[in-house]
Amino acid sequence: MPLNKDYVDMVKGEHSDLKNHSGPWGGCSTAAAYLSQFVDDHVKWAHIDIAGPAGVFPNKQASGYGV
């Protein structure tokens, strides 16, 4: 996901260091920004957003597509 200072700024909290909801903008990119605050700079990592494919379908099972 794109990760730049704008997204990190969106997850800064007013009453805490971070908040896990940035409002209507950013979505998966702000989720990546939130997670980046818990990873050391020298560690390679990736945020894979699977919320859509993880949805429950008529057969009551998640597809897990792309995992």
C-alpha cells in the first residue's frame, strides 16, 4: 500500500499517540500507516488488505482469494 507522511499524519491521535480510524479517507493506506508505527525501520514488511475477499458469501464461507 502507498505509505507516506500524509497517511501517517491521519492516524495520529488527539487523546492518544495513534488512532485506528482515520475517517472516510485513506482506508487501506491509513491501515498500513497505522501498522507501520509498530515496525522497526530496518524490518521489511508488507500490509496486505484482504477485507473485500474475506467477506462472507452465500455459502457462509470466506473466499480467502489472494491469500
